[in-house]
Amino acid sequence: MRIKDLFKLVVTALLLGIGIPSVAQQPFSYTQYMENLTPVNSAYSLLNPEGAVNLVARKQWVGIKGSPSTLIANGHLPLGYESTAAAGLILLHDNLAVENLSEVNAFF
């Protein structure tokens, strides 16, 4: 073997041996945070005296089996005239290949 070929072999082995972490799919995140505050902190529901209903859906790689999808729905209603309390519901469904995550949260 020539030195040049040996150098190429060593460089190739090093590049293959070094693990470079990569992430192809990001975990679930609350997009449009300022428009959808209640799932992050249910106390924000007291700031909206009219109540609210929000829906966020995301589907990636449409048409490919096992493609990731996320659905989050939440709503709340004030209780009483002065809006000193609120009650609501948060639904989350996250699907990625064989992994499914579903949550139902109620708050007062």
C-alpha cells in the first residue's frame, strides 16, 4: 500500500468511528406559544375572561407509514362573574412510528 492510500484508509476509519449524534425528528413542542398559553401553564386561563378553545395539529411526511403527527386541543371557561376561577381540559396525542403518547389533563 502506498502512503496516500493508507492515509485515505485511516481518515475514512476515523470518520466512520467518530459518532456524530443526529436527530431526525424533534420532540413535541408547543408552537405559537403566545397564542396557546394554557397547555404550558393552566393559570394563564384566568387572564382570558371570555374563555378560549385552541387546536394545534401537525403532520409530517404525509403518505409515509409511521409518519409523525401531533394533535393538541385545549379549552377553558371562566367560573363565576369575576373570573376568579376557571376550569378546562387539555388533550394531547403524539404519534411517531410505533410510539404513541396520549394525555388528558383537566384543571380547575
